[in-house]
Amino acid sequence: MSAISIKGLTKKFGETTAVDAIDLRIESGELYFLLGPSGCGKTTLLRMIAGFIEPTGGTIHFGDKNVTHLPPNKRNAGMVFQSYALWPHMTVFDNVAYGLTVRKIPTPEKRERVLDALKAVRMQDFAARKPNQLSGGQQQRVALARALVIEPTVLLLDEPLSNLDAKLRLEMRSEILRLCSETKITTVYVTHDQKEALSMASRIAVMRLGKAMQVGEARELYERPNSRFVADFLGETNFISGTIESAEGNRATLDTPAGGLLSTVHHDDLPDGGNVTCSIRPEALKVVDQPAKQNNLTGKRVQTIYLGEVAQHLVELEDGTVVKSLELHPSHFGEVGDAMRLAVDPSDVVLLTD
């Protein structure tokens, strides 16, 4: 186990900056996610941590050891690739043993460590098979065993579940969580899948254009995003513009073109100037029969989609803004154009910095 410290890490490809002076601290034993859309720099950052890409600037430390310019084989990092990268002509046992063979580990110790690694991923009964005799999920388990068998300082996972179907992805999420909990290896996991990150991560760095836009625990990022990008990328949300009418302590009242006043409980300094944008998650926007004490919005029904345990309502507000509301145990049905009343708790109205 080892913490990872990244300071000012930068990578340029010609005139393009793929990773832009990132500072991150990944604590020992964390399952840390780099999350973002394609082209945000997350895989480039992971490959610099692994040693496959030379940084343009900045430093990487594993614990107290500066590994910035060390080759991959000197970092003791286990890597699991998106494509699994298993040797098709080797058995499962030999694939897992490969890293130990390169390190010239004695045969008795090598056999014991390989069998222990296969047992950890529940693949000990498949040691004699070739990769093409395995399912995608089984191949992924072998790739994990190969990374774990070298007893790495850090474990690096590059979109490891992207080639699996939905059911296998869920199963492998549980397996990776179990392995990380049991081994307590510091793990960095790259993905563009928000649900994957929210359901698994100790902490998440949301990336955009080579920068870490916000770092925090899953619930913090989802409930208190600091920007329009983070709010929009981490699940669905409604954006409503407004003007700050009054502010006192950690409470503010906004005048909105969408109709009515919105009260919010904010946790940071208010943005400069009076104009703001707020984010309201669909599940926080309730359909009500009677006006709430505060934060009432009225509009007309655009669409209702019944999904069994939940209904998705689209409502057009007074200024033409269309918002989405999710109603659990739905009971509000009607025709397109019907009047609808919505309400939201002040703590669920999040002021954004951009």
C-alpha cells in the first residue's frame, strides 16, 4: 500500500495539452476514480502514473519515492487494460505467472502466488484453460489476477468493464470492490461511466479538458456540484437561472424568470454579481397538490412517462424552461397541457459557479 502524490503533472502532445498541471493526492488504500468524457485526459493521466507516458512537467510520488521518470517495470504498479491483453497461446496459469517469471521468482513460490491470485478472483478451477475458452468476465478476472500476483504498490485500472455486458459489469463491480477491500491496495480506476464511479469510489476526480474540475466523495459531488459541467455530467439535472434578491448567512433567495422565488441553502461564497444558475436534481423536484411553504414552481405538463415504480414528468415553466421531475409511487397523471405544481427543498437547490 502506498499513497500517490501528483503535483503539477502536465502532458503536451505538440500544441495540445492533454493533462494540464494537475495536483492530486490519492490516499493509501483508496479506490480512486478518474471520471470524465472521452478526451478529458483521464487515460493519459493514468498512463503517466503507470510510466507508459513521459510527463512534460510535474512529479509523481508513490509514498516517499519519486517515480516520475522511472520505467514501468521499476514502479511496481499492476495494470489492468481495457482489452485485457492476455496472451492467447498461454494458459490462464501462465498468463498470471508471466510477471513473476520476468522477475525470476523461484518456481515453488511462483506457483503458490499464482494459485493464491487465481483463488482471490475465483478462477483457480480454470488455470489450465486458454483465454479463448473463457467468457469476457472470466478473462477480466484473469487480468486482475495477473495484476495482483506481483503484489503491486498501486493497482491501475483502465476502463476495465467497458467490454462487458450490463449484468457482467454489475458482477465485476462487486468483485473489484471485494478485492480492493481485502487487499487494501491503492487503486486508481479510469471510467466515463458515472454509475460505476458513484457506486464504487472512495473519492472521484471529475475531469474536463485535462483539468480536475472537482474532487470529492460520490455523494458530495452529486449533491453539491461546484459547476454546471459537474452537475450535468454526474447524472440528470435541471438548470434554472435567477437573480439573487437577498442573502443572509448560508441562505439566499433567488428571483427566477421560471416563476416564483427560490430559496437555497448554500455552503460556499455566493458568486460575484447577482445572476446565478442553480441545479435541481429531478428526484428533488416534487409534484405537489397544494402550494408548499416555499420554492413553488408552476407550469404545464409536456409529457409523463410511466415506468412502474417511478414516473418521469416533463413540465414547461412560465419562462419556457422545461424541467424533469421523478415521482416515486406515481399518482399524478393527466393530459398534455394540464397545470402542474412543483416544489423543492432549499437544501436541494444548488448554486453553481459557472
